[in-house]
Amino acid sequence: MSNHSIADIVIVPEEILCERHEEGDACDVLVRMEDGTVYTALFATLSYIHRQLSLTWLVTDSIPHTPPVRYAVLDTPHIIVEELRLEIIEDTIDNLVAQDVFESLFTRVTEYERTDPRDAPPQSKLATQAIAQAVIEEVLVLIDD
């Protein structure tokens, strides 16, 4: 049995930062938890998916001897929502935390601090903490409702 209490295990979002993409159909979301851990994911709408399908059609149509095809390859965590409103993004994050699937859908961008070197590192993807901090401080702009 673990020495952690339930309060140590529950992750609670403290701050949600969003930067809308130029096309307006997706946004990068950073979530800072109460413990300082930062996670990221891309929130997108169905129009984003349709735009990706159209882009691959254009690319595959330009390749000789290849049939044009509509497809989308989503290589980073994507969360599809009906609209990119801050309220919807916040409610979605709250639901993902409550369903205990948040950490499997977001990419952790801060370093893990292990108190015991024998602890195995968690299985989520990891970006650099310096880049995440620079993005939080200098790049992101909140989406207004």
C-alpha cells in the first residue's frame, strides 16, 4: 500500500492558459496544477478536423501517381470540443480530472521531482520545463469568453 494520502493523489487545476491558432479552429492549452505541474494539449473543433482533411487532399492531389485522399493524422494529444470557449475548455478539463483520465490525455511539460530515486518515472510524454515556462510567461494569451 502507498504512503500517499488521497489529497496527495488528486490533481487540481489552478490556472488554464489558452492560445488560439490563427485559423480560429484550435488552441493550445496549458494547465498548471496546484502543485506547479504543467500539462498541455491541443483543443480543436470539428472544423479543425475538416481543415486537416482538406489539407491532406491538396497535398496528396499534388503527388504524381498517387490518389488524392482525405485523412488526418493527429500526432499530439487532441481534445475535440464543440466550441473554443474558455468555459467549455475549463469544464472539459474538470470532467477529465473527475474521470481520472486527464494525465493520459495531456502531455506533462514540467520535470518530475522524485523523492526516492527508486521510484519509476511516470509513463506520460515530457517536454522541457524551460520551454513551458517561457511559453506561459511570454507567448500565451487567454481566450476571452
